[in-house]
Amino acid sequence: MRPDPKMSLAEVEAFLEAEFPQLRHGGRIMVRVESVGPMTARLRLHSDERHLRPGGTVSGPAMFMLVDVGIYVAILAQIGPVALAVTTNLNINFLRKPPHGDILAEISLLKLGKRLAVGEATLFAEGDDEPVAHAVGTYSIPPR
Amino acid sequence: MRPDPKMSLAEVEAFLEAEFPQLRHGGRIMVRVESVGPMTARLRLHSDERHLRPGGTVSGPAMFMLVDVGIYVAILAQIGPVALAVTTNLNINFLRKPPHGDILAEISLLKLGKRLAVGEATLFAEGDDEPVAHAVGTYSIPPR
Amino acid sequence: MRPDPKMSLAEVEAFLEAEFPQLRHGGRIMVRVESVGPMTARLRLHSDERHLRPGGTVSGPAMFMLVDVGIYVAILAQIGPVALAVTTNLNINFLRKPPHGDILAEISLLKLGKRLAVGEATLFAEGDDEPVAHAVGTYSIPPR
Amino acid sequence: MRPDPKMSLAEVEAFLEAEFPQLRHGGRIMVRVESVGPMTARLRLHSDERHLRPGGTVSGPAMFMLVDVGIYVAILAQIGPVALAVTTNLNINFLRKPPHGDILAEISLLKLGKRLAVGEATLFAEGDDEPVAHAVGTYSIPPR
């Protein structure tokens, strides 16, 4: 029912490395894809001083980037690198102040149509059960 | 009806400089506040290679950061640096692929209550009439 | 730059009357289009006991319906009744408790592309300056 | 960790019956609460000619109402009828055209704070696995 993704984790990583060099900063990878599955993906944001805000927690824009890349990766893995999906809408709720440390994003695609894909992201601080943020994004898929 | 903001442009800039050092990158300011007014603010995102994506346009996360800082600045200027407003929800629509160059954000507060503030942001590429993005954000204002 | 709409107010009203009989209730029209213009529309929600909630104000779902019909009407008037636009995303912020009485919606299209249209709605209680709600919606336009 | 709700299903139903008479239409209940659990609820929208649109499917406003009541019910059941939560933001994505028939809403609270609660709703057509809509809503909880 949910077909296997067309790209492996290694293929997704190689694609991101080539196409999104800005995911590196000062030579360090900031966002890493941990796994891809049928209509799902799991990513990790390495905490880094650039993402800090007053209070020392991971910033909203850093979590936004994690969500945006994460849903993109789940679409990419599922349909293959045949077209460049573009974010059209992203709605994010910040639920709790995250502690120091890495942030994990669990991504799940709610819809993968011919023209639009919709994905959901739930963000957790590592080792914590309660989500720190939740987001839903829509991506436009160009005609193939 | 809409009272003048409590902070001047210079005061807002000094506050951001002290509290948000991450708005600098490599010594350069990435986001500058151009003006504050009653329930409004105008900001500029200096384009910078870190914000680029495949295709060479300003990235979604960079525009998200501009919106997030912009609505925060409009609230801060209006009520003064008495409390740290926290983003609880931000919904952004990406409307057009922005060309190279700076992005301007026109911010307008739709509501400034005791506990919640809601602001709207319309983003333009400099010199262009059609918006490249539009966002609405909600901020929680701590008890004073 | 913004071309005139393809449908007149009378044409839009006739179309809605034929295609959306549910905008009537017990023989009374609940939502009326007051004007259409280039990329804009203005609608009125007649207050009605069915829309009330505890406290006697207009309900959230009634305001949602007003926004949803309003952005649809602005798209319809602009491009003509050639295709049935479908709501894909709607984000609404409720800003103030509306008093008794009619609600007016000012609609403005932020984007009218070939595949997606995005519109903004600001809702006011009649005679009041402060908005009671604000919404942004995305509509998918079928291939023509 | 997630304490049991303070209200039973029968108590929630009696509260809604008394406080939201508009959930009835022409004597028929349109929305029924099927269950409440720790931070969760399940509701059913009875399909009804008033909710139809061109094409014969359940309307967006009817699904919005189902979500809005559903998250409200999950909060109410969890904290008891001590305060009237008010919707401040609701973001809904329409994913597929629902077929005729009842719509089920699975509600889950992502956060239940002192001042704000955030809930998620996934809507299904009865007997179908793929969601027809997904929504996230924020509710303000008055000081107790």
C-alpha cells in the first residue's frame, strides 16, 4: 500500500551533500538523515552555537530548517530525484522550550499526490518523550 | 488609537545587537531593522551565500528567520523590553521564487493582547511589487 | 498590472446561488458578496442564531465558511467559472471575540498562479476597526 | 504520565448538549463524541445534506467544525469543565475529496499547558485508511 522509497539512505545523503552544501557549516554537517522508510524519514539536528537564542535553546529558524529539509527528504526518497519539490506552505507550532542537545524530527507524509505533497513533522529533544515542536508542510511537485 | 512604540529604532537595534548575536554571521549583520512605527516594523535581509539554495534564491529558512525576528521586533518596539515574547505558531506561504538580492519584510501587528500577540509579515524582493512570501505568527507574552 | 475580474458581481452571485445552495439556510441567504474587484472581494456574513456559540458571538466555523467562500469568490471572479478551485490549506487566527451583528470579510489574492492561488482574508465586525479574525488560504486550480 | 481525563464520555456529551445546542440541526445530532481518553478523543460527523458541496462531498466548513469541536472536547475532558477554552489558531489541510458517508476525527493533544493547549486532528472517511484532512489547533485557556 505504501511502496518502498525509491532512494536509499546513502543515495539521499549523497544528493543532499551535492545539492545543499548550506547544510554544512564550518565544515560540520548540521542536519543528518538517520533513516528513510515508506512515506517516512527521521532526521537529526546537531546542536551548534549558531542555533542558540537567549536562554540557550535551539532557535525557531533552526527547527524550521529541520522540518523543511525533513519533509523534502521524505518526498525525495519516496519519488526519487526526478523533480525538485518546492515548499509552498509550512505551519509550525512551538510547544516547549527545548533543552540543550540534538533535536530529532520524525517525518510522515500525509499525502503524496501528483502535484502536491503534505508532510507532518514531530520534533523531540533527544531522550525526551514530549514533542518540542510540530509542523505540517505542503510542497508543490513540478510536472514530470 | 494605535499608540506610538515605546522603543526607538536605535533602542531596538541596540537590544537585538546585545541579545541576538546570531543575527550576525562572520561579522556581518544579516537582518537590519529599517523602521519601527505604531504596531509596525520594516526589516531587511541582506542576501548572503549562506541563505542560498539550489537555483540561487534566498532560502525558506532565511525568510522564516526574517519573519520571526520581524514580528518579534514589532512587539518589542511597541511594548518595550519588559518581557521576552516567545513564538508559539508561525504559518508561512512561499508565493514566488525570489530573485537575487535583499528581501524586505513589512510587519503589521494584528493583535497585541496581554497574553498573545499576532503579527503579519509580507516579504518583497527589493524593487518588486509582488510579494515573495507571506506569514502570520503568534507570540506568547509572559506575565509581567 | 492587476487585470479586471472576468465576472461581475451579478454573475458571481448567480453562480453561487446555483452551485452553493447550502449558503442559504431556511430560505435566507447567510453569506452575500458585496463587491468584487481586481484580485479582491468583499463579503458579508449575516448573523444568524445558527452561528452562535456560548456567549452569543459568531462561531469559528461560521467565520471559517465566510473566509473559505470569500477567497473562492475572489478567484472565481478573477479567472471566470472555468474551473473549480479546491481549498487545500486554510490557516485562521481568531483575534477578538466578535460582538453581535454582521461580519465583513475583506479578501485579497496574494498569488494567482496556474496551479495554486493564495488569498488573505481580514474579518471585521460591522462598524469596528479592529479585525476579529485573519486567515490565509491556498486553493488548487485544476488543469484547464 | 498522561493522567486520565477528568470527565467521562457521558459527562462530555451532557455538557455539549447543554452548551452547544447548535451541534443539533433540525433535531438531529451532527457531531457525536465516540470516546475520550488520556489526551485523546474520537468524534463522528454524521453526513447530512447541509454539509454537501458541489460534487456531493462533505464541505470544508463541516470538517473545520468537526476539528474545532474535537480538540475542544479533548481539552474539556482532560481538564474538566472549569474554564472555557477559546480557539486562537486553526490550520487545516484538505488532503483528499471525501466520499459520501460519515467522517471520523482522531484527536490527540500535543500540549496541554496552563495558558495554551495544542491539539492535532486526523480525519478519515469511515472504512478508509487514507486521511481526508489533517488539522492543528491552538486554544487559549483562561486563568483559573
